[in-house]
Amino acid sequence: MNRDALSDLMAEYGMALDEDRLEDWVELFEEICDYRVVTRENVEQNLPNVLIWCDNKNMLRDRIESYRNVNLYNPHYDRHILGPIRLSKQEGSLCTFDVSYSLFQTTLEGESRLFSVGRYHVEANVGKGRATLKSVMVIADTGTIPSLLATPI
Amino acid sequence: MNRDALSDLMAEYGMALDEDRLEDWVELFEEICDYRVVTRENVEQNLPNVLIWCDNKNMLRDRIESYRNVNLYNPHYDRHILGPIRLSKQEGSLCTFDVSYSLFQTTLEGESRLFSVGRYHVEANVGKGRATLKSVMVIADTGTIPSLLATPI
Amino acid sequence: MNRDALSDLMAEYGMALDEDRLEDWVELFEEICDYRVVTRENVEQNLPNVLIWCDNKNMLRDRIESYRNVNLYNPHYDRHILGPIRLSKQEGSLCTFDVSYSLFQTTLEGESRLFSVGRYHVEANVGKGRATLKSVMVIADTGTIPSLLATPI
């Protein structure tokens, strides 16, 4: 199995978001996919709350388009620092793994602060030299509530 | 030498702590092992202070058991973000390497903050597909003094 | 291509700075090299401001020597946490890639804080088992203005 492909995938995941290439970020997903953001508190208490949920690629496209059209406020730079991949399962081309993340935000005045920490629970298909996202569950330790128009984590 | 095995080992090291699977964290160590936490200040001044020191696996087990039985206060989530591995020596199956870490803590109310940064100095044996910890020295830049009942770093 | 060599290179880049082995850090560069620090704000506005610029290895040596001779104030520990490598180009032995970084500083009293986040845009030559830096552009999200005598990022 191509471990480099998974590492490349997650490196590009963070860089695409950080460079405001949100459309490129969407392209990392498969057409039939699932992206959701939950808090760790909810997961551990088996609560059903989901902060963001897109259950196919068109919903991701719509979300990014809305963001592009409406979001005129709170401009900032994102910066994702991702840890190593913990692979937990591999069945054919499908890999399941977790990656811890820290996400920092910087104002246009250049002030940086910690915004969110947590973990990505990911299912990805690894093809020839490239991997694609089948599902990403963002489990945020930090209790930030991203609004409808926030960028993805 | 299997670099992926070292990366998997350290990914699981952080994830086990972060997911409160402390018993799984202990299982990453060999029976004859050494785990200690020191501050960088002490290391650089050749001071003998050691904040935590377990010099075999049973001591690690005891420590975790004490923590499970006594620790009713200060609940929080940990999140380790680890950097890349710097391999410095390899002799047979024994690898010596360093990994920088940042550790964030989140209260149950969802507020995250930087808790500690520093470096792991690690000796690990790499067997067939799996690596085990022979020694971990946590050299903390941050001058946090973990109490007897604190979780490992 | 040897991905491990790039990972080793960047791991050592951060560790050399963090361990105050600035001379070792210089040795990671080729004789004909380029190191500069810019802010993201300037890059995105096409402004020419460069906070630090060394366009060959001797300039890097001079800079480190000045730092060693003059810098008596603001002692602190640095800690770099680097994310995964995003490889964008490979031509012969020359690799172009980006790495996100977070940089924390700790006072001698042991207080740690976030100092800077951003991205390294790197060109490196990968030889037999070892990689060398041809150019590093530090693109800092954080608007810190390192003084003439500051350590490199």
C-alpha cells in the first residue's frame, strides 16, 4: 500500500484550505462522499449533533460556492499543522486512518492564535499513485461552533 | 529499516494518550523500559531533577492504575501534534530518534490552550512490521510540573 | 525518489534551530542558495518587502556569526512543529515542496507561547541518501518582524 499517497492527500488537504483553494479541497473527495464536523464532547456522549454535514460532493460544492458568494466578513488566514497518520484498517484499496490536527488562524493584521485542535477520522481509496477521500469526520476537541458560512476544518 | 513502523508507533503513542487509552499506551513499551519526563532547563544545566521516572513496565502499569483510581479532578482532553522523525542512530533492530511535540489541552467546556512543547528522545526496537518502545525521555521546553497523578506527556 | 530524505532534511532543519545548532542548520544549505523570510500579506499583495534575505551560504554564515557575537538578550527556546510534505515538482534531483510550520517560543522561566505559523516553500536536491537545501522561502502568516539579530525561522 502506498503510504506516501495518504500523506500527500492529507498534506494537500491542509494546504488547499490554508491557501484558500477551497475548490481544490472539494476535488480531493469522491462523488459519493461524506464530510462532517462534530465535537468530541458530542461523540463521547453519543449525541447526534452535527455542526456541518455534507453527504455528497455536490453539497460540498454548494457549500463552498455559498461561502464564496456571501462571506465578506472575518477574513483571516488558516494554517493546519497535521500530525502523523495512524492507519487502522485496510481492505482492498480502502484505508481507514486518523490524523490529529491543530488549526491556527491569523488576522489580516498578522496576529495568530490557536483556533481548533482535534482529529480527522478518514476513509480514503488509494489508487495508482493517488488517494481520494471517501469520508472525513472532523472530531473537534475545541468547542468552536463554525457558522454556516465558515470555512471547512 | 521500516520507517513506517516508527511513524506508526509515534502516531499511536499520541493517539492512545489523546483518546484516554492509557493502558494501550503502556503496551507500546517493552517489559524492560524507561520512561521519564525532564525539563530542558534541567538537561541543559545537568541538573538531576526528573519529574516522572518509571524504569520498567510494571511501574508504568502502576502509575496508570493509580491515575485511574484516584484522578477525579481536572478532566480534560489532550491533543498531541507530533512533527517528523529525526533518526540519529540505528544498530541492528534498535533505532534512536527524536520527535518534537506540541500538546494542547481542552477543558470539558471546549476551551483549548497550549499545554506543553518539547521533544521526545526515543529508543525503539523495530521488529517485523511493528516497533516497541525501549526508552522515552520527554524533554519539555515548557516548565510545567506534572503532578504525581497527571497523565503522561 | 527518496521521500525519507526530504523528511529527514526538514526534521533536522527544525531540530537544528530548536537545539541552537545554528551552524548545523547552515550546513543543510548548498553553497549557492537562497534563504528569505517574507510575510504572507506581502506575498499576496505582490509587495517586495523581504524581512530576511541571504542569497548565498556565506551570507547565512555571516548572519549566524553576528547572532553568536552580538545576541545577549532575549534568550529563549524555539520549538518547530512541522506538518507533512506536499511535493509539487520533481525534475531530476531537484524537488519542490511545501511544509507548514508552527513555531513556539519558551522563556527561560518555562512559559511557552505561539510565536509564528506559516509555510516553507523549499527547493532541495536529493542525492544518494541525503538531501540539501537550494532555497527556502519562509512565508509567515504571522506578522512578526524578526530583527536583524533574530534566529532564523
